[in-house]
Amino acid sequence: MKIVIGMWVWMLLAVVLMPALIFGGTITATAVPQTDTVVRDQTVAVPINIEMSTMQERLGSYSVVLRWNFRVLQFAGYQPGTAAGFIAQIVNDSHVQEGYLRFNGVNPHGAAGTINILNVLFLVIGKEGEQSGLQLEFTAMAAAHSFIDLLPYYQSVQTGVAKEIVIRKEPQEFTLDQNYPNPFNPSTKIGCSLPQAEHVSMIVYNAIGQRIKTLVDERKAAGHHAAIWDGTDEDGKIVPNGAYVCRYSADSFVDTIQMVLMK
């Protein structure tokens, strides 16, 4: 009898531990706004992404809640994610005035890698210095085909991984910020400010004046903006170590900064 009971115990443990033994890896998710800081009356997009690159399984279904401070951000709509194959995607926006949005999706074939499931738009209505209170919480997550519960592989399942949106005072003049970090490797961030909507140009040149890469060439709304340079040229090739210049122009305003790529 003891032997039989022992065998059942080991079989039960095998069933419980089998997913962990077979499907290694971790899952993370992000709700990261496309800009760190905003001004009042600005619209900001927040892509919701699931990262499964280290997982052997594929995402088959999910249920998630996005929360925010409704006194700071006003829900302005959403756009479907770029991930293909989710034949059933339901967005429940009946409680957005209270600061939360529920959505879920099903993909019978599964999705892998970095999965963009939804893009949420907000209108900034808060005051300077206030924060968005973004929180991302998954209530269900299952693998395709095997239907294994993936929540145990998800890091920070209680609150998810989100990033605050900090409201700043609307800029009164054109500015170009020094890139950070500097020196940098492999990428650096370049900030700028617009007191009014203008066509913005931000171009990287090498030390002898040759154009390396155009970072921005489009009309931007008034507010604080940023561009990332990853140390590559227009063809995506990594440029050599050395000093580079970023030239920023908007309306009649022109300014430059020096940047150093050091590997």
C-alpha cells in the first residue's frame, strides 16, 4: 500500500512539474508610452507588448487589465496590435471613465517573440508634475495547442510592467537637449522641445560633415519629444567609434550637439 501511494505521489508531482521541465523561459510585458514626458492636451500612445522570446511555447490566449489615473489621462481610443493571428479580440471599454480597460485575445496557432496586442491612446488632462499611475495586470495567459497556464512564467504578474507618464510644463521655446548617455554604446536618447507644432528635422552627421542618418523628418505637435539613435547609418550598419553631430531644426530654430560613440 505504501508503495502504491508513493507511486501516485510521484505521478502527481510529475504532472505538476512537467510544464516547468519542458517549457523553460520567462515572459514579460510592457505598457510603455512612446514619450517619457507630455504636456496638457497632448495625445499619447501606449503600446501593450508581450515578450516571449525565451519561451518554447507560443501564446494562445490572454486576458489583461490596464489601469491608470483617470484624473491625469483620459481614454481616447485604441488601435489593434500588430500581432497577426488573433481571430478573437475583445476590448471592454465600459469602465474607462473609472480608469481601467479590460481586453483579451485568442490565437489558435499561437504567437511568439515580441507580441504587440493593443495600442491604447490617451489625452493628457492632468496638471504639471502629476503621474499617470499606469498598471498592467494579466489575469489569464495560456499556451497554444498545449493550453498550459503561462502565468507562472510571467514576471511581476500582480502589477505587470508599466512606465509612468510625467506631465511637464508646456515649453515656451525651442530647445535641443544634450544626448544621454554621452559617450554612449550602443544607443543614446536626444530630447527636444517645441512651443508650437512645427516640421522637425533631426539628422546625424560624422566629424567631416557627411550625413549618417535621419532620425526625424516630420511634423510634430507642441511639447517635449525624443529620438533614439542606435549608432547605425541609413543602411542599418553600425558606424565606427568617434564623434558625431546631431543637427536639429524646427521653423527658423537650428541647433547642434556633439555625441561620442565609444564601444
